[in-house]
Amino acid sequence: MTANKTILRALAGETLPTPPIWMMRQAGRYLPEYRATRAKAGDFLSLCYNPELAAEVTLQPIRRYGFDGSILFADILLVPQALGADLWFVTGEGPRLSTITTKAEMEALKPADAIHDHLAPIYETVRILSRELPGETTLIGFAGAPWTVATYMIAGKGTPDQGPAHALKDENPEVFDALMERITLATIEYLDMQIQAGAEVVKLFDSWAGSLQGTDFDRYSTEPLRQIISALKARHPQVPIIAFPRGAGARFANLHAATGADCIAVDDAVSAEWVAENVQPHGCVQGNLKSSHMVTGGEALVQETRAIVDALSKGPHIFNLGHGITPDADPENVQLMIDTVREKRS
């Protein structure tokens, strides 16, 4: 099957004439069919935990666009909920969680291997997708990286600067380190089960890695990624892993070696030319069109898409955005991007 799955070929280090393509948050609010299915589910968490409906929204962008990869529809905050944190979503404001800032709150969390009953619907979604996706489409599982998940668990919500997590890290390292370890171990368990259920690739999203400075980046972003990847490789040596420490900047250059990831996803703060010179020589790269092009479209989208494809054409590359597509994106611009990536040029 790998011969037909261009994403797996790129992840194995092959340079392809046309890069495979998928898009972060490709199942989401910019699609009218997603909005209709979410309305049927009732709310966001009900959608995540309904395997049939979660599989349906995962399949919708594959039917519409024929992406080469399909990423499981779920949320990075399901793991904290499975560990015992309260989780709810406030309309127009996003997620809210009960906070973990004390030793007692930390010790009240469940063990890392006690998450599977809660997350069983997610594994069932993966099994459904494994059966129903087209034969050429790669199934991608995912989880949040420990630092990013910890920032939400400590603050109880998303914050502009991840200040509460930085404060706990500096002021109560015992609690902070224990939380990071619990999340790390739970993430290994969670992704292991996704792979057993049929995920062919898994991706780790460290969306707030860029707020870590100096040795903190190495200790709290790179090292947990390395631990998770090492543990998963020991269990599933054939399954490729993508790491996305957003905001890594110049550090992207050494992250293949530092984390053990098969592919480093890069954001749009670095140029494709820089990535080609500094990151791609070490392995597959993924990225990195600005998400705003999905809103504005036009010739700028076409030119920037071509420039990225050209810059990264000498090595293994999976075309993607530099971050997730936004709810205000125009579905027609997504098609324009795909057509541009796949156009035949002499």
C-alpha cells in the first residue's frame, strides 16, 4: 500500500515530483458540511466523542478535495480530560479547564495508563477511518505535545503568552515537572492506541513551543518530544512521526536529530528557502503556506504556493499550511491551493 501513499513515501525520505498535500484543521468550520454535522452532534465535545460523526467530518475534506492525508478529528485537550481535568467549551471564547497548580491537584489526576476507557471513542473513530478512507489516503493521528497541553492545564484556558505555565515552571518546578511527566506518559499511551487502531502516521503539535526561551526550549519542548518519539519507535518502529514545535525559528534546523522525528513541520515565520537549506537536508519537511492565503486567495496565493513547492522540490516535502486553516477561509481558495500544488509545469 505504501507505493500508493505519497505521504508515507515522503516520510520515508523520497523526493517526489509533486509533493503530497494535506492541511492542518482541514476538517473544520470553514466547510459548510462540517458546520451541519457539528450542529447535528450538538456541541464540539459531543462531536469529538461520537465516532460515527467524528469520522464523517474527518472524511468530508477528503471527499471534497482529495487530500493525500486525512487527520483524525479530535482535540489536544481530550488527554487532560481523560486524566481527570474538567473540560468545557465557551462559545466564542474556546476551551476552559479546571486548573492544575498545586501538588494536591496534580496528585488527583489519573495515572497515565488509566486514560483508555475515556478515550475509547477516539480509537473507534480511527478504526472507522482506517476502513473507510480511500486506499491512497494516509491516516494521520495526533496529540498535543506536553508543553502546549500543560499550558492549558495550568491556566485553565489559552493565554497570549503562556504566562501561568511559565510562572509555575519557575516558582514550583516540582509540580510543573510532575505534570509534564504525566502528560508525556499519557501521550505515549494515547498515540500507541491510535496506532494500534490504524493510524499510519502520528503528529505531535507543540503549538506554544515558541514561548520557551534558551535551555527551557530544549528541556520542555525538545526533550518531551524526544521521549515520546523514542517510546513510540520502540513499540512501532515502522510508523513515521511528524513533530511541529511552532515558533522554533532557527532551532528547526537541528530538530530531526534532537527529537528523532521523521519529519519536522515548519511554520510560516521561516522561509521555504531557509528550510530547504537548513532543515530539509536532515529529512522530510512539512509546510508552510501562510493560513491567511486561504482567506484572501488570488494571485498571491498562487505565487506563494509555487514558490514553496519550488524551494522545497529538491528533497522530501509534504505541502501544508504554516498553521491551521481559519474558520473565515474560503473553500474555493483551498481548491486553488491544491490545483496549484498539483499543476504540471515544464
